Amino acid sequence: MRMYDIIKKKRDGGELSKEEIAYFIGGVTDGSIPDYQISALCMAIYFKGMTVRETCDLTYAVRDSGDKLDFSSIRGIRADKHSTGGVGDKTSLVVAPIVASLGVKVAKMSGRGLGHTGGTIDKLEAIDGFRTTLSDAEFLKQVEKIGIAIVGQSKQFAPADKKLYALRDVTATVDSMPLIAASIMGKKLAADDDCIVLDVKTGSGSFMKSVEESKALARLMVDIGKNAGKKMVALITNMDRPLGYAIGNSLEVIEAIQTLRGNGPEDLTEVCVTLAGYMLSLADMGTPSEGIALARKAIADGSALEKLCEMVAAQGGDVRLIRDPARFKQAKYKREVCAPASGYLCRADAEAYGLSSLALGAGRNTAEDAIDYAAGILLHKKTGDAVRAGESIATLYSDDPASFDAAEQKLLAATEIGQRPADEPLVYDIVG
Ligand code: URA
């Protein structure tokens, strides 16, 4: 078999066989296929797509490219959630402790920020001392003992995805439905969960810009998971505007803590309790609405926040930061962004806001870049709010004052003030 022929076949709209897909992923994993041929095939897939059969074979090949996790030593039902990525999306930091506080086991592997989107692992590393790398034995022992652990992916876990993802990120091939489905579900199937809730983001700040595309992606991933014996559901949630008010690592952890204290933004709280409710429901704890009621109770009685504290302590993090978020390191500089006109905030383009936060130092431009954990944006207005000319609509935070001009320009260019916009749904649909 030759990689050249596989690229040519897909370029011309052909359907790749299981063997051709296995050859490709094998070569990605052992390093025998050069980056330019991997990138060329990703681009051909981007333009020509894949059938459901090809996408399933690609997913299983990614799953089988490395070690699989064995959670059989964990007693009880194991549930996971996965977001397709967004801006201000700190839901895992809220949802995982809620669900674990109600007795469902959460053994979670999360990713780092990617492009304009943030990542749970970077956020957790904003907590002094928090270890995002645990040995398999430590990971399993912690889940068994306190019901929850969140770690980054080890080198041996779905290594083909790691390589593919890094290349897709720099070759403009991230937003391809079969490539996203195989990337997410390949990793989910290599872990050993009983139930999976997918948070498929839709809108400018997500990789799927239209609700229709997001639904199709959700359907595909739910079907792949169900075929592999998992209990699955996907929520299509709004990512046209940032979720909550905070964008940037420690700012988002602080907002997650506020949410677990019952003082979080309405949109974030709503999305989190809905995701948690569906996870609980898949884990046999009643209907989704009963699950949502349980999730709200876990916030109200403080048990979800206590679970987050337990996890932070178990993974070496400084729990004093969770109990008193004013202790988080503050950025050295800040700048207010003022409304250029009076009216209603009718657009706050999530992708551009994510890029603005990146420019402040909250994310990476290359894999080697260091993150400024205190950098980011605190919004003071959400879409639909009334604003007065000259009023601050956001505060920018950074240790690098030279980054403010570009970040402010990006944010203002992506902000529109005008007539009061119609309300948009937070959850567009449920698939599965
Ligand atoms: N998240 C992933 O893990 N993979 C993708 O391709 C997109 C979002």
C-alpha cells in the first residue's frame, strides 16, 4: 500500500477501505508517514468528507492506536462529558464535581487549549500545585477513593490523535466533521466509561458554525458511541457568545467556584446543571429533569464545591485558593474596554473574544508557549444587555501591557451595539 494512492483516492472523492484507514493511522502512530502526507490526507478529507463507515473505521483505528484504560477496578457507574470546545467554557470544572458529589464516578481525561478555545487542563494548572499528570494506578485509586479525578492525556493514550490534532491545528483542518468525530470518539472509546454526555457547541466560537452542522456531528458521535456499547446523549449548546463572563484560565476557575457556590452567571449555571442532569440520568439516577434537580441541590447544599476541594487536595493543589479565590495571582496590568455607543449589546463574537484573550497571553500560539494564567477578559455585559457610551463593557488582564492594544481592537471589532437582539436558546437540541 502507498500513502500517495490513499491521498489520491480521497482527493478524487473515493471511499477508503478499512485496510487503507488502518494503514494510515498505523503510519501516523509509528511515525513512518511524513507530516506532509498526513496533512495532505487531512485536507482531502476536509474537502471530500467521509462516509459513516469510513468515520467509524477511523474512530476505531484512533482508539486502538495506543493503550486503553481499564476502569474495571472502579466500583459504580462511570460517566464522562466532553465538549467540542468553546470560549469561556469552564463547564467541566462545575459538572464533574456535581456529578461525583452525587455518587457517580468521574474518571476524566481532558485537553489543553486549542486555537481560540480554552482547555480544562490549562485551567486546572492555574491552581498552584495541581498535578494534571497521575500514574494510571494513582488515577484509579483516587477515583475509587473520592469519586473523581481529572488528568491530561498520557503519551500512550490515543497517540494517533495527538499527532493528527497537532497537524490539523496548523493546517486549517480542525473543523472537519469526520476528523472531529474520530478525534473525540477515538479518545472516549479508549477510556472505559459507561455513559458519555457530549456538549456539542454551535456558533462562532465553536468548530461547527451552524446548528444543522452541529446536529449532524452530534448524531454521528452518538451513533459511534452507541455502536460501541456506550450510553450516549449529546446537547447542542450555544457558543455564538462566550459562556459566562470570564475568559482565561484563573478567571474561569474563579467563575466555576462562584457557580458551585450558587452565585454563577445564569447561562453557565443553566448549561452546567443541564449537562450534569443528563449525566446523572444516563447513570440511572432518574429522568433528566430529576437529574437537573439533583444537580441544583448539590450546588445549593455545598456538596459539589466540597467535592472540587477534595479533588484539588488529592491532586496536590492549594485548596486555600478554592476556599478564597481572592488568593489567585492577579495580573500585573489591566485595561477597561469602553462602549463606543449607547444601545444594546447585540453581538459579542465568541471566536474573536477567544482570540483577544489569546493575545493577552491566556493561550498558546505554538505548543511551546508558556501561559499567563492570570491573563484574560472579564466581561461586564452580555448580549442583550443595555450599555451606555463610555461605560466599561470588559476588563482586560495581562502581565504584558503591550498586548492590550491588539486585544482591545479585536474585542471591539467583534462587538456590536444597536437594537435589542432577540433571545437565543442556550440549549438548541438534545440528540440521542
Ligand atoms: N476536540 C477534540 O478532542 N478533537 C477535535 O477534533 C475537536 C475538539
